[in-house]
Amino acid sequence: MTLSEIDRNLLERCLARKPRSWEDFVDRFLGLVIHVINHAAQCRSIRLRDVDRDDLGSEVMLAIVKDDFAVLRHFRGESSLATYLTVIARRVIVRKLLDRKSATSLRIEVPESADVHSSYAEAVSHQNSAEERVSNQEEVEHLLEGLNHSEQRVVRLYHLEGKSYQEISAQVGMPENSVGPTLTRARTKMRRSSR
């Protein structure tokens, strides 16, 4: 999947530090980050408190904005932005969850940008393999399991295909003003499903 026009525009706005660009970025991808957190914790049989989940989400966002959005500047558009951010988020989260094994609560540290970049370089080198694509697809499918069919379609179209509310409305036959509430409901369900 290639970079959608919506994500390309959002990326350009963030890198140019346009007003409200970061808020739009967080609105678009925080749900995805939360799902990666929940999935990573579930796979390792780690129970997260709400505060831990919030801290991990903050760590991923800090990794993205660190060094003037260096992580976003290194994005080459060889995949969808959601796939790229899933790889970055997973690397940051797994590192933090492993740190947790030696502490009673999550130790929050800003990851070294070089470490994040080397993780991305490693991920990109494997990204074109069929195995990596299947792994990413399986993870996304797992994150969507707790949703009804309509919610799954809306989440896929918005987060993975980069469709606008108007495009989603036309494609699924849902009023445009129902798309946002459906996304919010879906994100809430996905958060709850991992608790």
C-alpha cells in the first residue's frame, strides 16, 4: 500500500509545522498507537494500567517529534504511513515493556533517536519481504477483531487507506457526520478489549 494523498498532506503539514498539523496527526494516529500498545502487551501477557498505556502512547509520540520530527523525515513512502508508524511504535513499545520486567512500573525514558532510526532501518530492510507484510496484516487484523463489521470498514478506510470522511461516507453508505463518532466508538472498543 502506498502513501495516501491525505497522509502525504498531513506529513507535509507536520514537517512544515503548519498550525493544527500535530493535533491532526495525533487525532489520526493515536488510535493506531494505542492498538499497537494493547497488542504488544497482550502478546507478552502484560497487564497495563491506564497510566502505563498513556505513558507508552506519550513515548511513541515523543519518539516521533524528537529532533524536529526526524522519524517522519526518514519516512520514504515505501509503505502506508500507518504501516511505518506501526513498526516505529512497536519498536518503542517493546523496548519499554522489556524495561518493565526489571521494574515494578514502567520506566519512562525518551528513546535515543539513533536507536529509533536504526530500528526503522532494520524494519525497512525486511519490510518488502512477504513474511513482514503478512505479519503486519495479521497484527492489524488482530487489532480490529473486537469491532463490528461496519466499524472495521470505517477504521480500515480511515487509518489504513487514508480515506477522508466524505470518501468513507460514499463508500460505506454512512452519513458523513456519523464517520467521526463511529471512529471514536471503535477506538474506545479497541482500548477496552485489551484490559
